Amino acid sequence: MINDFSPVLTAIGPDLDKCTASALVVGIASGDDGPVLLPSPLPDAGARALADSLEALGVTGAADEVLRIPGLDPLPFPSWC
């Protein structure tokens, strides 16, 4: 079966309310003390919650690593990648 689905990536600014995506992709790097959340449009509380949970989620920040997790309230995305 051939799938004609072509994902579309869009860069957005800090106003997440204007985004109608089904997932939000955030960057994670591998730091000296573990994974590090890179700058993102997440609100401060959401960024802190995600950053504090990276190791518990098994995130390493390795190249090409992809992990899908449920979104956090009140963000308008059902999941993060």
C-alpha cells in the first residue's frame, strides 16, 4: 500500500494560540548533565515541567531521537514529538 501523506512542518513564533497543529516538535540536546530542552515557544510552566521530566521519560537528546508524549494543559496540542 502506498501512502500519499506528506507531513508539513511550519515554524511558529511564541504565540501558540494561532497554531492549529496536531503535534508540537521541540528540540532536546544532550548536555553534560543529561538532556536539555532547547529554546521553544512553550510557556514557562510547560517548559519547566517538560525539562524536569526529560530523564524520567527516557529522553537522552541523542541525534535523531524521537519520542511522542501526550500534550500538557493548557496547550492546544494533543501530543509533543
